[in-house]
Amino acid sequence: MKFPLGASSILRRGAQAELLAGPVALLVNEQPRVRAVNETAARIWELLDGERSIATISALLAEELDAPAEQIERDVTGFLQQLLDSRLVETR
């Protein structure tokens, strides 16, 4: 089931996933299955604290990357939707 996300959605990292070795991979359910991530995805993961909204995370990244906020928000939302669908993050 797909859960639609919006700019005000707040997510937190799932208890069954963790970032390994910086922007390399997510360990899922303590299994050898990993998901490779780039530096931006790793930064999004770091910012998922259960307090920040997608809009807040997007604004921080847009400033850090000196990129258009609207594009960053679309990209962040798409990435987080994938993680949510994979049950690697949870809505608060």
C-alpha cells in the first residue's frame, strides 16, 4: 500500500535499518541485504529525526547544495516515498 507524502509529513528512521560506513549502504533487518545510497541520500537519512518535516529537510538540503528548493523537495519526497514503501522509515 502506498502512503502519499506531503511537505508537512514527518518521518523517522525505522528501527530495522541503519546507515553503514557513511554514504555507502543501509543495513536492513540486520541482514546482508543492503541498499546503496549516495551522499545526498545519506544526508537525508541523517536528518530523519522524527521532528523535521519534509519541507524542513528539503530547505536545509537546498541551502547546503545551493539548489532550487522546489526540485530538492520533489527529490526528497520521492526518495522518502521509496523508503516508506520499503518500510525503512515510518510516519510519525
